[in-house]
Amino acid sequence: MSSGSTPLDALDVISAGRYAESGYPYETWRRLRAEAPVHFVDRPHGQPFWALTRHEDITKISRDPRRFLNAPRLTVASDRGEIPLRMLLNMDPPEHHAYRTLVNKQFTPRALARITAQVDAIAAAILDELITDGAEREIDFVERVSSLLPIWVIAEMLGIPRDDWEKLFHWTNQIVGAGDPEYQVEGRTSIETMHEAQSGMFEYFSEMTEDRRKQPRDDLVSVLTNAAIDGAPLPTHELLSYYALLVLAGNETTRNATTGGMLALIENPDQFDRVRRDPSLVKPLVEEILRFTSPVVHFCRTPTEDFEMHGEKIRAGENLCLFYPSANRDERVFDAPDEFRIDRRPNRHIAFGIGEHVCLGAHVARLELQVIFRHLTERLEAVELAGPLERLRSSVVGGIKHMPIRYRLGPAKSAG
């Protein structure tokens, strides 16, 4: 039975298994935007919630952080428990502003200009390992390309030694993909897997913190270790949570946007050819990739008072679930939203959220994506899928775990 003939109450919008099997439920979201833009979802397992699927409604809620709180619930995923962190994502005003301003200056375009050459060098090195000298080869694109750049960049910004980058990658997979059998520790539940990974990450950053208190360096760990709010240093749990947030957010969004963007270019070769011919299209290409892939599936808001939207009466304390991929395919905002168009203008996507909680690392992610796709579109001579995709089993982060490709890659133009 198709989504169009399924009763609204039976529609599946949050199942991690559904996401892993067939990706985002665009047809379901399209129907909800048309028939029930504020739709109550009651389920036998997990918290009930209101699903919001239109761009305008999600934007309105996101821009009113005093009436719609990030705390106490960050997600309504039933495949895992809440990540037990105290961080920007589950803080509200005025606390949120105080914590965000601690590192805001480190993430501005001006501040990032000093690492642009380094990001470029990392991306070039990743692809240099894959040069085929005219022959065709097969790789897992996620393993060999998209998973490397974001974790390496955030590790450099934090000041983590190169020998420990693999640890960060491992912990990130286990926290974000705790409900996925591939990342779940044998003999452990998803929640136990997530908590063990968090404990390992916390222990690692605790040691770094002690070192940076004695010998500060030019890195984010030193900035946060020696920061203060109202004259007092950050509490230990909040400090360690901040590091964890930077690692998780700095990795997942860019990794999955890179993979999804490569898939979109493979499936839309005319768009690939356009950006190959005109490198100035890389920036709008990245914005369209972000809209088209929308790596974050949902976050929650909790209303502080009763209110009404689209004829539905929502009570204070109930769960509002904001579906960003649906908003980014809203036909009220985007012309032909299911088409991948690299010159789309305007492109008012909210892949990084909107309002007070817009992603702190949005500029970093854009920089990484622009750099890697500039290199890919310049150097890829041929590329196609070489096997089936494997998607992450998660209803919070929409990602592709494995994507085999067959490709031919040439040297950088500057390399002759």
C-alpha cells in the first residue's frame, strides 16, 4: 500500500529501520505537508509527538526560543536514548548564548580563513591517495573520502594528535550510530554502546583538559578549558559535553552531505558536467547538496504554553518534532523541490537549522564541502556506483554508511 492510500495515523515518519531500508520518506512528508502539516503521532514504543513538516512552520518555531525550548528533549528517536550531554543543542536562553559566545569567534569566516589552505591540503592528500593513472578502480567512497576530511579538520581545530584521529571516528560512529548493528558493541544494547563511547571520549578529553590547563595552545580545547562564564570555569560535565558536541557535529553533517552530494552528482550527470565546465558553480552546488541531502533528520522543541497551529491545539510540554528534510523539499518555498539543481536561486534551505540554534559549525562545513567538491569536480574523470548503498540505521542523522563507486581520477591541475 502506497503512502497515498495509507491512513494518516499509520504513516511511518520516524522508524530507524525505515530510514535504513529506503532512505527518507519524501512521499509521506509530501502528503503530510499537504494534508496534515501539524500531525500527531502516537506510537506503542517511544514518546508521542507532533510532526511539523512545512518550511514556514519549522522556521517560525525555531525563531522563538523562549516559547519553544530545546530542553528537555532533543529528539524523539525510539531506537536510542537521549545522549546524556549538556551542550548547546539542549540549552536554552540565556544559558545557550553564554556558552555559544565562548567559541563564536573561532567559527567566523574570517577566523576560518587561516585554516583554508590546511583544509585544501587535507582534501588534496585524500584524493592523491586515489589517483588511478587512467585506470578504473573501485572503493567505498565513505571510507576513503567523505569520512576523512571532516574528522581530520575538527581534530586539527581541537588540537588532537594525528595518531588519535581514528579514536574520534570510532567514538562518533558508536554514539551517532548506536542503534545500527554495524556500530553496536557485541553483547551491548544501543544505549550501552552509546554510553561506553561517550565515557571513552570523556576520559580522553579529561586528560587533554588537564594538559591544556598547564600548557595552553592555539586550539579549541585550550579556549574552552580556560574559558569562564560569570567569572567561573565551565563545570566538568558541560566542558566535556562541549568537546563531544564539536566532534559529533563537526563530523556527521559534513560526512553525510559529502556522500549524499556525490550520489546526487552521479545520478544527475548533467549537473556534474555543468560544474566541471564552470568551477564558479561549486558554491551554489554545495548549497543545493545541503538542501537536497539534509543530513539532520529532526530535532525537538517543547512549547512553554498552549498554542494552536493549523487548527491543532498543542499543549505546553508536548513534543514538537521538526523534520528538516521535509522543510527543504517544501513546494511552497522551492520550485521543483525534488529536482537537483546546482544553480538554484534563491536557496533558502535550513539544513543547518535556523534562528538561535543555527549550527555553530555551518561555516566550517561549507568550507569543507566547497573544498572537497572543487577537488572532486576538477579531478574525477569518470564515476559511477559499483554496488548497492548501505544507509545508517538512525532517525536522527540521515546517512549512507557505505557507497561503493567505480571511478577514474586524475592528478590536480596544479600538479601538472
